[in-house]
Amino acid sequence: MSKLLHISASPRGPKSESLAIAGTFLDTARELDPGLPIEEYDLWDGTLPPFGPDAATAKMAIFAGEEPQGAAADAWAAAIATFHRFDAADRYLFSVPMWNAGVPYILKQFIDVISQPGLIFGFDPESGYRGLLRGKRAAVIYTSAVYGPDRGPAFGADFQAPYFEGWLRWAGVEEIEAIHFRPNLATGDAETGRRLAHERARDVAKQFIA
């Protein structure tokens, strides 16, 4: 059975535009398939392990064909557990607000934790990387307060969507649908963009459930 995992990188709760749009997506999914397993993963809930010296030591040990030892082994076990939680789903919904032209650091931490050899990617010295995720689909909600694609550089730049979708494809996820609401603050007509974003969320959810 398919499973939908909603991964939230927004810490703003009911004030979050990305989470509000995600709510529309999830409500639509539940209406269309009441039995669909849906899991919420708030990256700010304190369960995401760090990726520091011990985890880096473990990763390089795996690259070298060795088994991590001691604290490095514990860090590796935490990374594997986080990956398995992620890999247990085949459909993903990501809530991704723009922070300083990129993604929130907590989302980068999540990516660093699970992007491990033999889990997310394989590597060959001759052919390079290959993504190991198969049969996955992703919908990504991008929001930004000031940046907009039709605005000049004084309103910021987009390193958010190119980075995140580049990571998804690198990991092997090719089916990606984007939902944009930008700008959502520094604009004279936020409501039109908000309405279109929620409509898009409903449409994408229908594609996911079909």
C-alpha cells in the first residue's frame, strides 16, 4: 500500500503559509482516499539527529568499506533509522519556506543525515553517483515572503527550488510536482497568489491519489 509522508521544514505552525497549503493538499488526499496512510514529520520536533563529527567519521568509514566504531557507530545507527522512516513512504509532500534565498537549515540537516552511501546513493569511480531511491514521487511546496520569479535581484534570488529538486533527482526521485506561493508578504495582492497556490495543491493531490 502507498504511504504519504509530509515533511515540514517550517517552524511557524498556524502562521505558516507552506503548512496551510500542505493542509489543503492533505485534506484533499484524505477525501479521495480515506484509507491512505499519512505520516507527519515535523523536522523541528527534536527527533532529527545531528550530523557532526561522529556522523562524518561514520560516513567516511562506510566509504572506505569499514564498520563505524563507538560513537561513530551510534551516529550511523541514528542516520539509518532516520533514513528508514523516510524510505518507508513512496509519496512525499515537503513544506519548504525560503530562508535567505535557500532552504531552512533544518531541512539541510535532514538531507545531510539521510544522504548516505548505500542508502540514498551509490558511487562508482568510473561512472560517478547514482540515486538509489526508486518508485518515489514528491510534491514540494515553496513559499517566499519577498522573492518572486518576476522580480529583480533587489528582491532576492532562488537557490531554494534548484537546490532541493537537484537533491531529489540526485537521490533518484524523478517525479516531482512543485507548488509555489511567492511572494506572500511583500506584495499588494497576496490573496490571488494564495488562492492559486491552494488550487494547485488540490490539483497535485488529485494526481498523487489517482
